[in-house]
Amino acid sequence: MRLRASLAATLLVALVLGAASGAFIVLQRHELVASLTDVARQQASDAADQAMREGAAVDLAAGGGDQSLIQVVAGDRSVVAASPSVDGEAPVVGLAPPPGEVEVATSRLPIGEGEYFVVVARGIESPDGPLVVLAAQSLETVQESTVVVRDLLLIGYPLVLILVGLTSYWLTGRALAPVEAMRRRVASIDGTSALSARVPVPVGGDEIARLAQTMNSMLGRLEASADAQRQFVGDASHELRSPLAAIRAAHEIHALHPDTTSWPDLSAEVLSELDRVDRLVADLLLLARSDERGLTLRMRDVDLDDLVRAEATRLRRIGGLDVVVAAPPVRALGDPDHLARALRNLTDNAARHAQGSVEVHLAAPGGVATIDVIDDGDGIASADQDVIFERFARLDGSRARDSGGSGLGLPIARQIALAHGGDVTVARRGARTVFSLTIPLDARQTKQRP
């Protein structure tokens, strides 16, 4: 990139400088020729004034020089007067304007070495009849000046291009030095142990500085994602190891002490742990699919009051809790299976931590369905109300996962609500804990969030 930028800058300067040089030479030559033409006009005017007074006897012995000449030509094309440099020569050009008119021409004259001259011919009326005054100026000085300028440009042109190329290469290198530093730093990041590294941010607020800031933000997100992934894998391994360890311990105890445990009891214990493994694996698969491409929803009309009453019936069947339900008829557009799962996760969480009662209230104010799941447990500290929605979140106290919970129920419930355009929140209502699941009655009117 550095070389390409330098070559591009040099090529552009070469084109511009070449065009400017050509234009300069042409303009310089034009100005010099115009200046000599003015001199020739003045000489022709002076000689014409003298010839109009004296006629053919005009004396031009003091006119002309090495680089100029003057002739007075009669109507029969004979030279009646001439400057010393062309004395006795025939008319140098065939110009013959009538009296009162002037003609200008550039021609190689048959004198000396055949140099080019600019010739001014002026017709006059003299006492001896019509005459033509010819005044010529040599263009040798113009040619010499043009050659000098051309040679200087030919010498300076490549020097300027070399200077531009080297300067562009150096400046481009200076400009790209921060990019190279960022490249080396990124190349040193292997994705496993150096995600905490950050690229250097150059001074200033230009595009490269903003690029460095963007890359650092990206590295921060990658680091957070990698940390979350490692934490997720570690927690999942721990959760899976717990029921497997329980199954192994039950079998080892039965093998060592077959009389202490009956096969039906052992089978029930193993099946219970396997159910726990099955639920955990299902939750992990759901979260993995959600992270990859979002939840797949099969949208149709759902009677939310039926879902609420079904969950209440299930909780009453478990026993041990006073279940209170307030569920007027509410219909929403959503995925019934996912919504039932979200509601079950909330009610299971409430039942796990309730001391004696669980309440489920359904309402639909303002086109939004709200399901409040209320328990009379110990409550959740304000600082932990966001933490509990993190995967495998562990809290101290009675809501720690010491009673069968995997720490995935609440994150899954929120994921389902978000996919429907809603949310799951937690709050305190007096001494009670309230989890609120909200979804729009028509999820098509709300952009789904992953």
C-alpha cells in the first residue's frame, strides 16, 4: 500500500508537472515572439515615417543590426533602401500590403544561415509612390531561450519526481506506522491467552485513531465473549458432573452394601438424576440454538389464561403450597410451547423458594399481556436483580442453587420473552418477590429480539 500510494502520487505529479512544463514553454515562446514582433512593428513604423517624408531616398544606414533588418521596397519589387546587414539583397519576403495596411509573418529568410525571422510589412504612400517597409527581427534568441528552458526542465523534472516519490513514500510510512503497530499487536493475539491485549491508539481523532478504538472495542467484546464461553463451559461441566456423580455414588454404595438400598429405590434415584440431566441438556441446547440463530417461534393464537391455569394445576398437584390464580381471558399471538416453558421456569423458581404460597396474576393493560408470578420467599437484593438472569448465576442465601435448580431457568424465560418482543423483570412488592413476564398481544407489531 505504501509503494502504491507513492507511485500514484509520483505519477500524478509527473502528469501535472509535464503538462505545466509544456504549457510554460509554449507561453514563454509566445511571449518572446510577441515582444520581438512589437519591436519589428516599432522599427517598421519609424522607417515608414521617414520614407513618407523622404521618399525612396530614405537613409537606413543607422537602422537594423545583427539580429534585425529593414528594407524599403518599391512597387516593382526593387529594394530602394536597406539596412547595412541586407544592403544589396533582394526583398527578403514577398509581402506587399497596400498603403495603410500591415502584415506580419514568420519565415526563414535567405540570409546568413537561413534563420527564422518575424517580419512586419507596412504599406505606405511616399512622394515617390507606393512603398513597402519591411522590418524583421531574428528569432534566434527565442530559440535559444526555449532550448535553455527545455534543458532546465529536463534536468529538474526527474529530480522533482524523485523528490516527490521519496517524500510520498516517507509520509505514507509515517501515516501507516500506527496501522502497522496495530497489525503487529493483533498478530500477537492468539485468541486463547492474549484477548486482554489492546492495540495502541494514536494521538488525534483521525480515521486511524477511530479504527484503533473500534478494534479495541471489538477485542473487548471478544474477550467478554470468550470469558462468558469459558464460564459457560465450566458451569455446564459442573452441572452435568453433579448428577453423574450422584448416579455413580448410588451404584457404588449399592454395590458395596446391597442390603442397605433396594433396587426400586436405586432406580428411582437414578431416574431422578437422569431427569435432571435431561432438563439441563435441553436447556443448554435451547440456549445454544438461541445464541446461534435466535429462537424459532411457531406463532399462533395462544390463550394465556389456559397456560396460567395449567401451571397452577401442576403446582397444586405437587402439593405443599397455597396457589392463588387470577387469570381473566387473554389471547396473544405467540409460540405456545415456548411461552409455557417460560411460565413453568418462573413458577418452578417461585415454588422452589416460596415459604407457603405462590400467586399467578394475568392482565393485559394497553395491548401488553403481563403475567406476574409472586412468591413469599426471602426476596432478592437489588444488586442481584440483574445477576439472576445470567446463565448459571449463583446467589448466596436461600436462593442459591442448592435445591435442584441449574441457574438456566430464568435466563431461558427472559430469552423467550425477548424473542416475543417482551421481557422478564423482577421486583419487590412489600415482602414478596414478583417476576413479571410481559409480551405484546400481537408480537408481529414488535421487532423480535434475539
